[in-house]
Amino acid sequence: MSTLGELVAAGRDEDAAIAAPDRQAFTFNELRAQVDYTIARLNELGVGRNDAVAIVLPNGPEMASAFICIGAAATTAPLNPAYRGEEFDFYLEDLQPKLLVVEDGTDSPAVASASRLGINVVTLQHGTSDPAGKFELIGEPIANEALLPGPAQSNDIALVLHTSGTTSRPKLVPLSQQNVCASARNVAQSLALTPGDRCLNIMPLFHIHGLIAAVLGSMHAGASVSCTPGFNALKFFNWLEDVRPSWYTGVPTMHQAILSRAGRNREIIESVQLRLLRSSSASLPPQVMQELEETFDAPVIEAYGMTEAAHQMACNPLPRGSQKPGAVGLAAGPEVSIMNQAGEHLAAGEIGEIVIRGENVTSGYLNNDEANASAFTDGWFRTGDQGHIDTEGYLTLTGRLKEIINRGGEKISPREVDEILLDHQSVAQVVTFAMPHPKLGEEVAAAIVLEPGSELDESGLRDYAATRLADFKVPKKVVFLEEIPKGPTGKLQRIGLAEKLGLA
């Protein structure tokens, strides 16, 4: 299976493909009909293979279905519905899509941005009695016919996403049909998904994690995905009881929020009996992994992914007991190696930059020769992450190269400090980050969320850290917060945190 159209052919006709809490499921047969309709409809609208279609839809089954069906005909470009007008101006101008798809009746500023830029807008409509994922595209065609009509081919671009752009202008990452289908296969194989599996999706569907792991991983296995309106810790256990999934995938902050409400939902947890929990998109602290396994009595599968790899690169294996807390697992699709700055591959245990190559890896950024020249070495993509591989092949991350704190020449991994501070019984969440220093360049700082009812001050935490860390790694500034600022996908973001907290 090398195209999205072929991917949805995997499921048995009357089996559920896409669902949602309290909604009738969309079968694989109905999804295939929806793909055929969408290809023909987009061609009528003047859109064909490799034409970009921006999608601004709320999380839910129609967003999942639109991604698959539009991706079977053209190039999808999902955008965060929460963007402001100026952000839509930037992203739409950068993407130059032929079409913008929005929800019927929306007041999104994306519509005004598209109008200013001369981009054709169509609305996605679905009836209240329709199964989850069924839709129609309402709008007028543009003047020109589709240059390349019909189903997308394996080398066509299926998906274009922007990198986060925390330190520079966001880069455009094109992912081919082959890239995304290979990554879906890798996820399905690493989790041993079968048609009987059911995923509860709580990830945003403008993000690679939810699109590939939850949606396409399920489709590749002929399994189903139940799409929520987005993560909500207050509703999670009701969804769990209603959907009765075999697994879900999320980022560490989501797992921590779920754990905070698990005690009062023991009956639901025991009655549903998840087969596994998956964590990706940020490092999962070993303490959180252990608490999840004890709470849900199921293996926690930590995986390692990024946009340029169409999500998954490494994954802790099944069966239960073969996971290594603190490691992101074994290579799970692409080849994974460790490289120094000179481009030499390093031996087991040596720390360097993680590099990858394989059929799920992008061939390069769009319109960015400078970025491509620095991103690839001898066909290997440089991830920008630092880590090491042990003698058994397990990969451990030590941090983003851009996030490593350089304190007067001493290199400090924020993740190492995080894990030490999380061992304190009063600490619920922590993110260690670099704070500017006039002489050292950077100094260590930490933002802390305390366990409910706990008391701890800066000197107490620093005294504790000093018993476990070398002096230069002990945070010189500790900020206590009710909630740590997060990015739109729920990830804790170290870069720029000093500025957000007024410490720059």
C-alpha cells in the first residue's frame, strides 16, 4: 500500500473505519465511496494531484475523513483552527493552496485571509444523521481544470506541514504518499494492530502524531479510530467508557492530566482494559511511564517521531516487559544511527546527533536549498536531536541540540534535570530550560507545577537537586506555576520559555 487510496482498501467492507463518541460509525466501504466522491469533486473544482488544499476544520471524524479523502486526490495542508488572522495570512501565503476547506457556517479568520489572497474557499457539510466522517464539499469551481486528475500516485505529495519554527522561519515539509503510508505501516506493525483494535484519538488532527499514528496507523491495519473533539481531561474517562478502545496515543502532558483524574475513575479503567498506551512527540519521564503502567495495568509504548519522518522513527517493542523506561525504543521503520559533526557514525553508547534514512523520510524541505544542505549528510537526515544507542539497539534521547543548555562551556541536558526533579514527591510537572546569563551565556532554570496540597519553595527544591546533581546542573532559578505554558499540540516547549516567564 503506497497511496492513501490503497490504504483504505485494507479494511473489511462493513467494519467500522472512522467513528466518534455518540455517533454512528463510518464503515470502510462507506469511506472508500467517500474517497471516490472526493477525488471526483476536487477534480470538478479544478484541483488535482499535487495541488495543495488547506484544511481548517475542528478535531473530529470529519477532519479525519477529509484528511484521508482529500489526500487521496491532492496534497493536504491541515492548519490549526486556533490560528489568528495574521497567522493564517502567513501560512496560506506560504502554502499557496488552490483551495481552502472550512466547516460550514464557520467564522474562522482563515476565510478572510483566503479572500485577500485570492484562494478559492469551499465548505464541508455533514448532516446530523450522517455517519461520522461523511461529508459534501460545497463551492464553485475555479476557472482552470485540474491538470492531473484522478487518484494520487505513490510519488505524489500527500501532506505538507510546517515545522514549529521555534528558532527560525517555519520550514515546509512535503511528505509523499509513499512516506505517509510507510509510516502508517510502521506504526501498525510496532503496535501489532489488528482489525479488532479501536483507537481513541485525543490528538489534534492538524499534527503529524494524530494524523499518522491514530488515523493512518489504524487504517493500515483495517482497524478503527474514534475521533474526539480534542483532548479534554474532564471528558476522557467518559469517552473511554463509551468507545471502549483497545489503545490511545498522546503526548506526556496529556498522560499526566489523565493520571491526575484516574483515581476517581478506577471502575472505568478496570472495565475497559486497554491493550496498550502509546506516548510520543516529547520525552516521557520514566516516573510517569511507571505510574501509567501501574494505573492501567497495560504496557506503555513510548515512541519517537518528528514531522520530517512522517512521524515514527523508533518505538519501544511489545510484549509487555520489553520496554526500557527512559528509552524511545528500537528503530521502527527507518534506519537510525548516531553521527558526530564531521559526519562519522558513532559506536554504541557514544552520544551524538540522531540521523535517519528510509522510505518514510522526507526527500527535503520545499524551496529551501540552504536548509536541505545542512539537514542531509550522505543521504542521512539530521534530526537535530542528541542521543545514543545501547548495545541492544535501544535509542535514548538526551535532548534537542538547540535545547541543550550551554553554561559557560558546560553542556547540560534539560531532560536529565527534569527526571531528577520529578523524583521529588511534591513535584507533579517540571520543564528545565535555558535562562540568559550575562557572563556564562546561559544558566539553568526550571518551571515547576506542584502536586495538589504540596508545599515546596525554591531553596528546598535546590537543596534536593544538589543531592542528586553536580552543582553546575542545579537550577539557579525556580519558578512555581499553576500550569506550564504549552504549545498547540500539548507539548512543553523549552525554547522561548525564559521570555514567556519574564526571565530573559
